[in-house]
Amino acid sequence: MARRRPRTVAAQMLVWQLAMLVLLVTIGLVIAYADARHDAYGDARARALDIARSVADGPQVATVISTPQATDVLQPYAERVRRDTGTDFVVIMSPKGIRFTHPDPTQIGGTFRGTIAGATEGREVTETYTGTLGPSVRAVVPITNDGRVVGLVSVGIRMETVQRTTLDALPGLLLVALGVGAIGALGAWLVQRRLRRQTHGLGEVEITRMYEYYDAVLRAVREGLLLLDGDGRVMLANEEARRLLDAPDSLEGQRLADVGLTTDDAEPAEVHDRPVVLRDRVVVMNQAPAQWNGRFVGWVVTLRDRTELQAVTAELDTVRGMATALRAQNHEAANRLHTMVSLVEMGETDAAIDFATAELEMTRSLADTVVAAVDEPVLEALLLGKTSQAQERGVRLTVDEATSVERSRLTAHELVTVVGNLLDNAIDAAQAAGPDGQVHVLLHGDEAGLDVVVDDSGAGIPEDLRSRVLASGWSDKPDPSGQGRGVGLALVGQVARLHGGEVTIGASDLGGASVTVSLSTAAGSAS
């Protein structure tokens, strides 16, 4: 047997709203009916009191009531007033309650049934009392002559008449209640339709289960995940995303630029495997549109931490460069050896000795210069390797004679990141500018810090672009792989910021760019 699908949240809300609407309309109708009934009683009392006053103030009543002809004169008058005013009785009586008038002539001469004590003292009395005509709302007013109470007037309206007045108002109340109920039901239906669209017709169990699953997925996934709305503002971020962004507990309402994820596009757009430098991390960013039933609802951004991979890749690139340089040196050494052997075989011994001496002197000079100036094995190997690599690419790399580097507190990775990336960019620029390219490097460092100045003979960097050079993803080189460039100098800037240093870009005497990096290891260790 198929399991019955539970009601949707929208349907349950509609049922609850209609139930509350019926309850509120019923309560309102009861209150309105009670209010109308109360008003009817109040109107009956006021009406009876006004008529009784009018009768008591009549010029004949006070003078005739004390004569033997009181009933003959006052009975027709009282009945005429009763008929004209639509009341149920007008009774004129003596101060002791003996009736002179009554709608039922047989009751004339009898004692009035009701409270007259207050009226005999000159006060007006209103009450609900059961008399000869049944329950009624009545008023008793004194008739005075020269300040004396000479008689009483009682005007009454039967309760049946009052209730009939209240019932006459009931159809109007019902129509108002039905109108209010119809408007409320229409509003509840419209709310139900909107809620159904917003919840995609799901029930509370499905929504709860979906939330639990999604929350578990967001916590379990190892990538940083950001969900953006159509305007590019963060609606949801998992813990990994907040960790990568060093963000507070909530990122809701912020844009990507507010959390350091800048792109070249003014508006959100698709991004594929774009490297981004975030303080001390390198992350790979992807951004794709999110759709529901073919309708665009926002963006999904994923972040993968590639810091360690970037460090290993940089070191691997350095090792590969050194290996390439060693292969080139091996090839050149073989050529030189063959040349010397050929000279010896030809009997040109002196020429062979001079050739070998010159080559040995040049190689020893470069190595001696680097070894003497740099007391850091990583930098020594890096400079020698980059020199051979530059030579192979037709670029002359020279190390300034003033170079002096003692043991540094910078890590090997940081040294390779800063010097290696600067030299790579300088060699690329010098080679692209044409033959006879030059790169000049000056290093000065000790335990307190490190200063690096790299000049090249390339095309240089325009002044209006120098502020963008250190931005993640910026590069003037083609990117045929589509994997993103512009990470090298961004990493240099990252190391500089980590150690409280700075990167300065200017024009070089060699015709290209001059990049100066000043680092303070003391600041880095303190941070």
C-alpha cells in the first residue's frame, strides 16, 4: 500500500488560518450580538425614561391626578401616548402605587407592580421587572406640583419587544461576519499560494529532513561553500568557508569583495578554477549559477585550499628549473670537453689550456661570488640555478657585488616564494623584450629581515597598472591553459604582508621594471 504523502506546509497553514478565521469571526459575531443586545436594552431604558418625563411634565396630569375624574381624563391620554410612542404601557398612578391608567382597563384601581420607593422621594427609577404584561424594561418618574410628589408615571417596553429589536439587527451582523470571513478566507488562500511557491510544495517533515541533510552535507564537505542570492550577497556559508576567509560566525548580506574574493567582473559571473590569494592562503575559486526549474535563483561559490599544493608546486618548479640548468650545464660541459680534447689532438695544447682556464674561471667566479655573498644554502642553490636557467634562455642574470645575506629566519618556502617568483617574472620579461636581456638582483639580509631588489630590461610596468600587479589573478601574460595566472607576485605580496613588509614597483635603469621587497622577520615572528 502506497504511503500517503503528508500535507504540505502551505496546506496546513491554510487549514490553521481558516480555523482561526472561523473562531475569530464567531467570537466577533457573539461580541457584536451582545453589544447590540446591550445597546437595545439601553435604548429601551432611555426611551422609556424620556417618555415618562414628558408625561409627568404634562400640564393636565399634575392638576387632574388629585381629582375624582383622574381615570376618566388620564386613561385616554395615556393610551394615546402609548400608541403614538410604540411603548407597551403608560401607567399613571398615585404616590402609593394605585393605578389610574393601564392598557388593560381591568387593572385600573389595582396596585402597581414594581419599584416606586425612589420615585416617591422625587427620584427617577429604571428597572427590568415582571408585571401584569410580563417582563419589561420600565421607568418610573415622579409627578410634582408645587414641589410635592402628587403621583407617579411608569412607561414600559416589554422584553419581547427589546429582543425583537436585537434580532432585527442580527441579519446585518451576519452579513458583516460573512463579508469579513470571505475577505479573510481569500487572504488566507493567497498567503497559501505564496507559501506553497516558496516552500516548493513540501511538508514540514520533508523540509526538516532536507534541512538536516543539507546541514550535514555543508558540515561534511571539505570545500568552502558560499551560497549567494541574485544580487551577489552571501546567504549561507559553511564552516570551511568561514575558516578559509577568517570570517566571523555570520557572513550573511556581505558581497564577495567584502570578504576578499575579488574578481575582474563588476557583476557576478561564472568562474572556473581561479586562484585567489587570501592573506596567508591560496585558494581555488569556482562560481556557477544556481537554478530551480529553469529559474535563476543565485550563485554557488566553492573554495579549495591550495596553499600547501602551491608551496609544493613552487618548490617543484624551482627543482625543475635547477634540473634543467644542470642538464644545460652538462650539455655545455660535454661541448667544452670535446672542444678541449679536439684541441689536444690537434696539438694545440696551449690553446686547450687557455680555453679550459677561461671556462673554469668564469664558472668559479659566479659560484665564488654567490657563495661568498650568500650564507643561505637555499638561496645559493636558487641563484645558481636561476643564473643557468636565464643563460639558457638568452638572458644574462647578474648578482650585485654588494649582495650580502646571512642566515635568515625566513623559511625555505618563503625564500623560494619571494626570490624565485621575482626572478621568474624578471627573466620572462627580459626574454620577451628581445635578445641580450638582462636581470640584475641585489639581496641584503640578516636575522632582522631581508631586502630584495630585482631589475630587468623588459617592457616595464605602466604606472597606472602598478597598483594591480600584486592583486591575485592579475597578469599580462597569456594563459593558454585556462588555469589562471597572476599568483606569483600575489604570493610575494602575501609573504610581505605576513612579515609586516612592503613591495615597491618602479622603473629600472635597465629599461624595464624594478621590484623591491622589504621584509622584517621580527614582525613575522611576532605575528
